[in-house]
Amino acid sequence: MSRTVEAAIPPSVARTALDALYDATSALQAKPQPARSWQSRGSLNCHVVTRSELSDYPLWRTTFAELRKDHRYYEILEDTINDRFDYRYFVITDASGEALAIQPFFLMDQDMLEGVASLAPWLARIRKVFPRFMMMRTLMVGCSAGEGHLPTSPHISAAEIAKVLGAKATEYARSVKAKMVVWKELPAHYREACDTLVQNGFCRVPSMPMVSLDVAHKSFDEFMQQALRANARRHLKKNLAATGKMNVRMEVTTDASA
């Protein structure tokens, strides 16, 4: 889901032929959500914190605990993929200040012409004079490497979380001069919860579904011989030889916290 801050897109735009494609591609990921008995917490507030400030919120340690990629995955991303992204976090609190949900997001400069190879030479010349030509500051709610998810809470529903985050994300985007707000790659089972976003000017845009690759080989050597070309094998062996001097080790464990 995305929204241009300066010119909201009418809700009717969301109900286009693209929705049909979104349904088709996202249905592979859909899964039913358990019924919950929500407890109203009255007025809700939302503010932005950085990674260092998350230590003040024990709730972060259990955020996305039901998912394969829990809060630790987001910490790894911030520690390693940080050349293009500025990571921050929305914290939703009740009237007393108790944290109810934490949603990761990041800021980036989106190159609107990235991938258009035919324009690359001309674009390089233009950006020597205008460095930010066709670059758009963008706020993305979700994960920088993988599909996005909404946090869960025993106190507020997913729809309430989406509503609060939608309002705060738009407000914060204006404050940091981000022209576009994107809810990055939300699976189809969040559609009902995110209806409030569509009603407030966001537009659904389809994306490709998550995929997996079945590597049907008995060993890594067999994979190299059957799946890789000679040139790729040569480069891979060269890289492996280089890492051999770095004392890189791999082990298999059943306890990731150990």
C-alpha cells in the first residue's frame, strides 16, 4: 500500500483491475487469523523512536514472536543493511503511556528511474547538475528485506493498529519531507484490517508473491556441477578460497538463542 502525501489518491482508485491481480498473487500467502476478544484502551497515541530507545520498551522483545522472522531479524537488518535505509519504529501507547504495539519502518531515497537501463547515461549527466533528479524520499512501513507484517496486541485490534499507524505515518512523512508512504508487501490476510487505509486515501498496488526454491541436490558439490555453469563455478570457488583465510565457521543448531 502506498500513499503520496501531497496528493491523496481517491479510495475509488483502489477498486480497479489491479485488485484482482493482487488477490490472485497474494492468495498463496493468505491464512486465517485467530479470533480475539479485544479490550478497548480508550485514546491511542503513537510516536517514533530509534533502535537505541527500544530498550525502554520490553514489548519489543515479543514483537512478531509468532512469526519466523521476529524482532531479532529486524535488528540484524538494521545492523547489516544500512547503506540506503534509515530505520525507525512507531510505538503505539494508551492514555497511560503503556506500549501496546511496535511497528518497524524505514526511510529511503527511492530512485524512480532505477532499473531503466536505456536512460542510465542521460540520467548520470542530469544528476551531475541536479543530484536528486527523480529521487523521492519515501517512508516504508514494514521490513527492508522481506514481506511486511502488522504487530499483534491483546489490547487493540489489527484494524485499530492500522488506523493509528496510517495517520501517524502520514504525519511523520510530512515532517521528514517524505513524499510517499508505502506499506511494504503486506500479505493478503491483512486486507480487512487495512481497509481503513484505503478509506483514507491509500491505494492498493499488487506485488509478486513470496516464492521458494527447491534445491533438489544431494550435496553442495552436486549442486555446483549440475546447476551452475563453468564460469559461475570458477567464481564461486575463487570466493570460497578467499573466505577460507577468514576463519568463517558454520554450525547447525536447534537453539537459536544459545
